Amino acid sequence: MELITDAQRHALFPNDNAPVDPALADWPEFDGDTPGAICHIQRYLFGTGIGYPWDLLANFHALLCTGDLIILSGLSGSGKTNLVKSYAKATGNVAKIISVKPNWTSAEDLIGFYNPLQRAYTGTPFIEALFAASRDPGRLYIICLDEMNLARVEYYFADFLSQLEERKDPSIDLYPDDEAGHVLTELRVLVQALLGLSLDLNAASLETLLADRPTMALLAERLALADGESFPQLHARIRRMLSGALTVPSRLPIPGNVRFVGAVNMDDTTHYLSPKVLDRAHVLQFQSPLEYWDQVRKEVGGADRSPHGIRIPASRFPNRAAYPEYDAADPLVASLTQYAKEFLAPLGIELGMRPMRQAMLYRDRLAELYEANGLNQVALNNLLRQKLLPRLSFDGKQRARGRGEQSCAAIVDALRRRLADDLPDFKPFNAKRDLDVLVARAEANDGIFNYWA
């Protein structure tokens, strides 16, 4: 009866055999050697004129494995969205770049809305990317919200972030289940009326049915068509409703093969990120590619350029799972807790339980990439850069909480000395150097500290 299209019929069944670039090497060649796979990706990208340090690629890979929100921050042209697209291309996966608009004020701008008059869902590129991922479970879909802070993130994305806190099988409600029930009821009435006719439905078609006047009269009587509505009009209405219900279900599970990334710039046209967003995200601060191009060239060295990428299937990225249970005795947690008590609390910055559990999961994902004897220090350095420093925003001349006459700037100086003692001189990404840059900016700005300035 032509109520659905062939494309809609095929979309009901996920395709586990989506075509991949035959030039890509298979992951089994690198099974157990994740560092070697990252080297391969780096050499491949360098051969195409794209240079990222090994540590940045490894860090991005580990963050994708956590399933947490990743925020890429830096000046325009520093390679933020290019990292998303390049990594996806080099690994045989999919990057979806969604441009955020300044007028976004609610979740509807991100995920669309249901029109009760037309009984159809008005979608968006974001929701379409989620559906594409659900139909293609063999590949990882990296959905990047470009210029994420052109609108206030908490206005359009906060509800979605809350749903992602359901680490196991998160989902979002798109419209009431009752609306889908109305579509089902009308479809059932039509099907029962058709089955009650003396027709060979296997041989009949919509065209032959419409040409059979006696049968159409009987069908109109069975369906009690009123208000001048013809059967073609009824058919078209049900077809539209059914298309909407099949294309956009009332409740959408967030596919396990989807990762979310936001790219942000900070200028007069953008907004700062709220504590709620920072609490749930990892922030990667990008430098100009000129800052680390020489290092990339040294890392690649005289090794042959990889003529192709490496296919890393979605199954190699762990599904979202509950964060590890909080363990105060864990060395990494103990270090972060000490930093929070000695340095963040006096600055008026609170650190809760979630970042600690995120830190443990992140360290576990890094374990495939770094030697065990240096793993905690690498994780600590990265977490200080990604979770703690982005929270620094205060007046350095103010008194620190609970520290008598000591100023906030003095607390920062003490933090700098501690970082120098605790961390090796990591290159090119080092928490102490990032803090030094922040201090220099504050000194030039009348003592006002602002990570995002």
C-alpha cells in the first residue's frame, strides 16, 4: 500500500556491514599495541600536511574511550575541528560537525520538536546524526558542536548533559508516547479495513485499489470517511504520520557508538562555560600548530609516512559504563583531593565527587597508552589541565578563604611551586606552563585571573 518507502524499511534494521575505506589497515594488525596505532595515525596525518603531537592524539583517543564530553578550546585556526575530522578519517569513522547558532535558547534548537498538528517531528542535523549512528553501529560517530558557546551552552545542552549522566543506556524523550499511540491506532484501523476486503493483498497495489470503485466505496464505508476526506487524503495523512513515527521514535536511546565534542572560541561574541558544563567535561586547550610543529616532525622522524589510516571499529571504544567507585586511597584521587583542599578551596572553587570518579576512569583508559610506572603522573598532569585549571576565574587581590591575610594570587604562587615539584617537564603540554601563562595574563590585567580570557 506504499505506506513506507524502501529507505524507511531498510532504516528499521541497523547495518553492521557499512562500507569502509579499503585502503585502511585493519585494527588487528595493532591489537594490543595502541601506542603503535597512534604512531601510525600520526604518520598518516603528517603525510597529508596535518601535524599533531603524539600525546595530543593519544589523549584525544583516551577521552573518546571515556564517553565524557570533550571541549576543544583555542584560537580560530588552531586545529580544533580539524582534529575531529582528521581523527575520524584516519580511523575509518564518522565526524559530524554541527554549527551552533547564537539564537539557540532551548533544547528544541538542538534536537528539534514535535508538531502536534501535523503529527510529525521537525528534526535537526544533530538528531539526524544520532539516527545515522544508530543505523551504523560498526563505526564511531563523533558529533562536534562547532562554536559551541556562541549560545549559552546550559540553555540548549544542559538537559542533554543530564541525560548523559545515565552512563548505562542513556536516552532522551522527544515527544509523548501517546502521540505514537494515535498513529498506531489509525494505522491499525486502516489495516483491519483492508484485511476485511475480498482482495488479494499480495497482488494488489495502491493504484489498482483506487481504480476499483466498488471496493473503494466499501472501504470508505468501513473507514467512515467524513468531512469530505477522500481515501487518497487519508492514505497521505497516515503515510506522513507513519513516516514521522518510524523516522523519529518518541524515545531515542543515545547510541553507544556516539561521542560528543564541543569546539569553543572566547571573544566578545561568545559566552563563558558554566560550572555545570565544566564539571562534566574535559577541556583540551589548543596551542597554535606553529608551537609544536617541530616536535611533531621530530616524533615522526625518518619513519616512513603511513600511506593510509587504520580502521578502528566502534567496538574498540568501550561503551559508556558507570564510573568507578570513589576510592579515597587511590593515589591519583589522593593527589587531586590534596590539590582541591590546599589550592582550589581557598580560591572559592569546589570539587565534588564526580570529577574524582571521572579521573579514575580516564586513568584506566590511558593505561593502554603509557607505561604503568609513569601513568599516574601523566594522568595527573592532563587532569590538572583539563579539569582544574579551566575553573580558575577570580580576582587575585582578594583574600583567600580561610587563609587570613593571604591573597588569592599568593595561593596561585604556591600552586605553581607545587606543580614544579610534583610533575616532570612534560612537552609540549604541561600544567605548570599553562599556569605560568595564566599568571602572566593576570599580571597584565590588574591581577584578574581568568582561564578563558
